[in-house]
Amino acid sequence: MNHLRRIPLDGCVNFRDLGGYASSLGGTTKWGVLFRADSLHRLSPADAEVLTGRLGVRTAVDLRAHDERDMVGVLNPALGISEHHVGTIDRSVHSNDPPDPDLKDRSFGQIYENMIHVGGERFAAAIELVADPDQWPTAFFCMAGKDRTGCLAAMILGLAGVERQDIVGDYAATAPAVPEIRERSLAELPELARVWEQFRPDIVNAPTSAMTELLEIVEDRWGGLEGYALDYGVKPQTIERLRDSFLV
């Protein structure tokens, strides 16, 4: 049976299936049960039919901050998809904090390390939701489907024993969609331009070096993705259940 990695939709340009990756634990990740995406608030009626009909998505985990949800909208509740909001950062656009002059000097990996450390308990909560097979098929998303979503996807794949090169490749697969993601995001939230200016110029890209560096940092600091997850509160039985259900 042929499976599509990227699911073509009108309102999402980065909706992808996490199935088909080989695991060092044996088997491959199951197709059609876990999806990563850019924001689902833009779904067209045709998109909604794909998600709820063809894919049968039952659960959505929204990683966006409160201000993003307030400003651009949320998943249409009429779709009947059970939505969980786990904002992995406090604010995306509106912040009373002064700009950090050191942000431009931080590497991608350091930026991601800070995000998954400061938001560690929130990422752990998201893992608990996404790893629950009773809720599948599940889609998790942020605004672009790149940074927060990319880190959570790396965690899920890593916990399932997917090799590092495939985790990096899954992250970098966002790259072709970056120009359209940027255009759509700025059209809805022009304030993002000011936010991005605080970071390195390539912050909107998805280079392989970003995830490669993050995985190296996680290995050095937490002993790997499983150590990271356990450190922030993911239950061992959650990891075991994910492996039992996600690997075939």
C-alpha cells in the first residue's frame, strides 16, 4: 500500500504523517495514526473532510501560545475533533519582556534547547497526549509546524527508537514549505516580523544542522530523548505504550 508522507491540504502546507520510519527497537512507525502540522485553524471544508473522513483524525494537540490562538483562531469545534491546548511557550507575539540582545548570537540548537528546557513540563504533557493510542489518530501542530512541532515530533520519533538521521530528515522536510508558511504567517500576524528580528536571520528556515545540534545537546545534557522525557515527567509506561502501539 502506498502512503503519502505529506498530505496535500488547502489550509495547511506542512501536514505530514509520521509513519514509515524504521526503529532500532524493531519494526517501523505505523502510518495513519500520528500527524504533525502547521496551524489547523485555516482548514477549508475540503480539508476538514480529509481530516475527519479519510484520515479519521480524532484528536488535535495545539502547541501554540494563547496570543496566537486569540489573534488568528482555533480549530473549528464543529469538526468534532477533541482539541487539547498545550501552549509550550507563554507568548509568541505579545511580550512585556525587553528584547534579549544575545538572541542573535545563539545557534538554532541553543534556541531549541532553551525552548524545550523552559517548556519542559509542557512538552512532557504534550508527549503524554500524543503518545496515547486511545486518542489516535492524533494531529499536533503549532503556527508553522516547524519549531515547537518539530521538537515534539523529534521527541515522539526518538522515544520510538527512530534513528537520528531520520529524525533530522523529518525536521528538515519542512524546508520546501517554509516560503509559503512565512507568507501566510506574516499575512495573519504581521507582528511576527518584529519577533523574528530578535533572532538570527535564518530563524525561519529548517536546516538539518538545527535538529542535529539539538539532538547532540539533548544527548549531552539528558542522556538522550528518553532521559529528557523522563526528567520532565513523562511516565515510563507512556513510553512503553507508545512503542507497543506505534511500532509495527
